[in-house]
Amino acid sequence: MMKPLVHFFAKNLAIFFLPVAIIVSAIAYLGYELEAERIYNRLALTGQEIARTGNATVLRHLDLITSDVIFLSQESELNDYIPKAFEF
């Protein structure tokens, strides 16, 4: 009497549970892949922003250095025009 009952549960397990488990697993895997792609894209955009920010910082420092060098070169030219009479 127990044998037909066990056979019934095993048959129903194979018919209903396994396809449902496969579908649930496929949906979970799809969700994982979409989330991983979203995270990867966010990291790529963050890396690009960091590179742009670093580039802007370097360019700003180069502009400051260039303006300082131009100022110093003009200062040197002014010193050439100062008469030697003012020197002690």
C-alpha cells in the first residue's frame, strides 16, 4: 500500500517540482546577470569620471604653472630695463 503512494509522490515531483525549479533558477540567474551588468557599467562610468577629474586637475595645475612662468619671464624683462643707478 505504501509503494503506490511513494510512486505517486515521485512521479508528481518529477512532473511539477523540477520544471518549476528550473524556471525559478533561470529567473534568478537572469536577475544576477542583469545586476552584474548594471554594476559593471556603473564602475566603468565611475572610472571614466575619475579619469576626467584627474585630467581637469592636471590641466588646471599646468595652467597655473604656465601663468607663473609667464609672470616670471616678464619680471626678468623688467629687471633688464631698470637703470643700474638704483643699485647700491
